[in-house]
Amino acid sequence: MFSKFTLTDKLLFVSAFLSLIFSEILYFKGEATAAIFIGIWVPSILAFGIYLKLINISKND
């Protein structure tokens, strides 16, 4: 299943996941503002991954 993903895809997914986990850790430690700030990174990282995929597809056409 994971053979369809490139190294870049895996790195972006791991970075988004770690950002989510770090955000939750900060939130439960009582630093809600910092947790929200870092939590906002998750959709941005995933959107950047989608952008890279679209660029790669358009180059192959």
C-alpha cells in the first residue's frame, strides 16, 4: 500500500502528524495559544504536499 508514496509524500505526512502530536502535547500542558498556532500548520503542510503532487503530475503530461 505504501509503495505508491514517494519519499517526499512520506516526509510531508510524518511532519504533519508530528505537528499534530506536538500541538496536542502543548495544549494539554496548558499552552493553548502555542498549540493552536502549531495546529494550524497541519493543513498547511498537507496542502503543500497536494501542491507538490499537482506540480509533479503537470510536469509528466
